Amino acid sequence: MALLRADAYRVVRSRWAWVILALMALLTFAPALLMRWTSMGPVAFDSLTGSALSLGGIEILSSVMAAIVCSDRNDIGFGRSVLSSLSRRGRVAWFVEKCAFSVLLAMAMLVVALVLGLIAVPVSGVPVLAPEPAWQVAVWFGCNWLVGSTYAVLTVLVAHLTRSEAVTMGFAVLASTGVLEGGVVVGIDALCYLAGGSFLDFSAAVAPWLPAQVVSAIGEGAGALLSADNAVRLAPAVRALVVCLPTIVATVAADALLVSRRDVA
């Protein structure tokens, strides 16, 4: 808890956190003001949130913020100095806390974006269509948090493995935008084709289970997220639970049990 409080204090006191908050507000209120000026008809709530909440915006922000938190003050050797003074148990707690903080930070970003979207409703001055039932909204919120947390903890793991700010930030952007997933799948497809298999067979089987596909459904709203009308006949919300939750647990375990054994030098 002391480590969590310390990281929270550093984030609140940092300038970059407020810059990200200002960016989220801009991406939320700019579409709302545009709707007011153009006198649009009734719109869905999702269209008022802009890219700060939908279309993978939260996943990108969560990963980037996790990269910044893990890379903060690395240039002066702060992390190494702290780890060198900790016991084995203390090192494990250090790494677990960084993963836990990234998950909490993803939730905080999602809550802020949702609040900004609610404020944007009266700012837009246009009627808003009736939202989905509360339980569907809760599922939509939870899936958004689950996918964002997945990218965030993977970013933390890369930060601890590489100890490079540039590599960590590059991974955060490429992973959360789906570029890394798509590149890996296409690369495996190419290898399968060279080995005599059919091209895109691997993509067809694996792509629906990738977190990036769940992000696409999140951007379409709770209805698409809960719909089983797709190639695998399984709702994206269920696929997110099956894939993302084990990935988060495995990543935290690897970070705490394996990476913490590395030499701090």
C-alpha cells in the first residue's frame, strides 16, 4: 500500500499526467462542441466520448502511462538503487505493485473518460439516444478495463525486462494499437505459407481471440460486445475474459517471480 500511495502521489504531482488529462478533455469536448454548432439530431452516447474513450483510446493511454511510470527516473538509477536495498520478498512486492498500479491506473483513466463523456452530454446540446441497460454498460466498462489492463501489465513486464524507456514506450504504442498483434499473426501466416500451408488460415483461427479484436467491439458499444453473431459464435466479452484475465495473471506472476530474480546492475 505504501508503494501504491507513493506512485499515486508521483503521478498526481507530475506534469505529464495533467497533459494527458487535458488531451482527454479535448478529445471529448471537441466533438461535443462540433455537434452543438452543427445542430445535429439525436446521437448515441459513444459518439460524445470521442477517441478518448472509444476506438482503443483508453488502451493506448493506459499503456503509455504505465510505460512512463515504470521508466520514471531510470536515467538517475532510482529503481536500481531501491531494488538493491530490498530483500527478496521486498523485490517481489516492488514488481507486483507496479503491475497492480498499472491496472488501477487503467481504471482511473476509464472513469475519468466516462465522467468527461457524461459532462459532454449537456455541452453538446443535442438529444442523446437511450443508453443500454445498466448491466450491459457495466460489462462494457469491465471489458474496456480488462483489455486496457492487459496491455498495461505487458508494458510493465517489457519495462522491467529491457530497462529501456525507448523500447518500453515503443512497445506500449505498438501493442495497444494492435500493430504488434497484427504483425506477429501475419508473420506466422507467412511462415505457414512457406512451409506449404494455406495463407491466412492461422489468422482466421487466432484473430478473433486477440485483444485488438475485442477493442474493435468495444468501440461499437455494448451491443456489439455482447453479440455472438460472429465467426466463432462467441461474444467478444467472453473472449476478453478467456484471453485477457489469464494473460494478466501470467504476466504479473512472470514479473514478480522471474524478473525480480534478475541482477539489478
